[in-house]
Amino acid sequence: MKLRSTALVKGFRQSAPYVNAHRGKTTVIMLGGEVFTDSNFDNIINDIALLHSLGMRIVLVYGARPQINQNLESNHCESQYHKGIRVTNEAALDLAMQAAGRLQLAITARLSMSLNNTPMQGTQLNVVSGNFVIAQPLGVDDGIDYCHSGKVRRIDSSAINRMLDMGSIVVVGPIASSVTGESFNLMYEDVATQVAIRLKAYKLIGFCSEQGIIDNQGRVIPELFPNRAEQLVSDLEAQSDLENGYTSGTFRFLRSALSACRAGVPRCHLVSYKEDGALLQELFSFDGIGTQVVMASAEQTRNAQIQDIGGILDLIHPLEEQGILVRRSREQLEQEIHKFTIIDKDRLVIGCAALYPYIEDKMAEMACVAVHPDYRDGDRGVVLLKHMSQEAKAMGINKLFVLTTHSLHWFREQGFEEVGVDSLPMEKRGLYNYQRKSKILVLKI
């Protein structure tokens, strides 16, 4: 009896390429102080521990802005802001250190838990904190002395990497020391950005109350390039009350993501701290759940290479089993790989097509057209067709033809017209399979 594949099995199989892609890579995770007070905090910490168990090198940078504010208010200590940055006097610094210290202990305690019947059962994580960040004072600006508010002077990336190599999770807070032995209150977003840049991190991940960055229609924007992100930063900055320190988490993340991406961090992700499992869905599913800020699109159309053969086989095999595509062996693919175009999304082949030219007839066959089931609602087929058309035109070809048994209507929607066998190039005509009875369609390009 053949058992039905469950959602769990499907999820494992879909996530496997991402597990392999993320393993051994350094990821910097930003946890704002607001995350600690949310009911989903324990789940986020459990998921971070899971990422570590899957081989990711984790640096956790946390902030304490709400906790510091609460400490200041409880102790009737006023805090001035200048250009969105807290002016940290001696009294405020003591209270900031108390708040940051408590959060560091809370993180360490939660990551140390290994009770039975919990997601962290059987784990034994090493959590390391230290003087990895060297600070310096912000100084005086427009006559305002920032006192003990500082900025990053240096990151001891070698020391952090040694801890990561030993299998530890590194935790970095918003309070750092200077070379003169003083302590300074830093903006944790700036710390996370600089850590990600100096470590040449694979990813920078932040959290906000929404699913990601939301457009005017209330939808999550899945991907942002720096130019668009920069415009959003300008818009959000105009809405912020910088003189009173009121800025949105989205604004602060975007500003960090822009700096990180332009300094070489490939991807910066923003997900919700309120949505259980959002971090895992973002990292281990095809489309994710939040917003990515990237220098280059995660999805690219390009010529196939020999290392893409496995991905192409995985994509076309189910269609061959259903009789939709003619079977191709690995050996045949190796010989014809230069004829293939693929759509690559995060190193996964989600679409492919091959072009077989008949130069003398000024015709070319578009064959082996396949798109992953999770992406068939998009325009990937159209993207492949446009790419094939451009390649064919460059060869002096003016007609594309296809042979199909199942996709007649889709090709007709793209402008193809049905023709008979006599319209095929002579060489192809002799190979036509009359038992398969494929429909023949031609497109003038």
C-alpha cells in the first residue's frame, strides 16, 4: 500500500536545499527590545537555537530601547534626544547598563534551557558574550554633548569567528567599552550592521511588528532593491519625531539594511516578531514570508551550467513521469546543457527551457519547458519565452516552434498558431512521433 505524502514530508523536502545553503554561513540576527515583551519571544529563541543546530553560525545582537525608557521613567530620569539619538548622561548610562544586563541574562538563560518536552530538549548551547565591540564617543554636535552615547569604533571579528568556529552562539548588546575603559550606549541597529559588515555575514535579519514592509495596499513587499529602500527610508524619516527619539523599527531596519547591502552583505531580511515561525518560514520556504533587501534579485534568468543538471532533472522528472515531457537522461542533458535556459531562485531551479536551432530553416524549437508547481501562477513561462525569442533572433531565426501534448492553450495565448507536420524543418519532421501526436505550434518572432 502506497502511503500518501504528508505536509511534514513535503515541508522537509522543500526546506532541504535551504538547509544545505545556510549551513556554515554566518547570520547576524537583530532583536529589538520590543521583542522581549512579546508573547512570541520564547518561540523566536527556540527557532534561533534550531538554526544553530542546523549548522548556521549565529551572532545575536540585541537592543534595549523600551527597557531603558522604562528604567528612566521609573527613576524619574529625563533623557534628551538629538537627531534621533539618546543623550546618555551618567545617570542614564547606569540605568541603560542595568536594562541591557538583564536582557543579556534573559537571552542566555533561555538558550541554556534543555528541559524535556520542550523544543530545546537535549540541546547544550554555548552562549558567549564579551568585549567584541570597541566603542568611541559620539562627541558634540550642534552644541549638544552626547555624553555616554557612542558609536562603533572597531569590531574584533577574529575573536567572534573563533567563538563561532567552536560552535557557540555569540551575543552582543548595546553597551560597549572604549579603549579608555569607559562604557557607552550604542544604537543596537548600528552595532548589528557593523558586525554583519565586518564578519562578511551571509544574512542580516531584523524583526518588526508587521510581516515585513507593507505597501499602500496592505501587502508585504517581498523584495526591495537599494534605490527603492532608500526612498522608503526618506519617507519614513519625514514621518519620524527624531527630536523625541520616535522612529519606527521599519525605518531603523531599512537604514541598517541599506548600509549592510552596499557594504557586501548579500541579503537582509525583515520578519514579524508576532508571527510564530516567521523566521523559519522566511529562511526555509520558496517565497519566504517577509521582506528582503537585496543588491541583486533572488530570482535570475540565465544560461544553464553543468552544475544545474541536478536541479533541471528534479524539475522535469515529475513531468516526464506524467508523460508531459519526453524523457531525457542525465547524459543527454550533459551534452545539451548549453541549449538550456533556467530561472534560478536562491540556487534552486524553478524554471527551464531549451532552444534547438535549425539555422538553414530560420526556425528553432523551444523544448523541455517546465516551471515548478509553486511558481506556475506567475509569469515565469513568459519570461522563458522572451529569453528564448531573444536568443533565437540573435541567431537570425524568425520562427519558434513547440511540440506539446498538454499546454496548447497557453502557447496559443502567447501568440503561437497551430500548424501541421509539414511546417516543421525537414530534419525535425523525420523525428516526429506520430504515436505521441503532439500538437505543433509556431510563433513568428
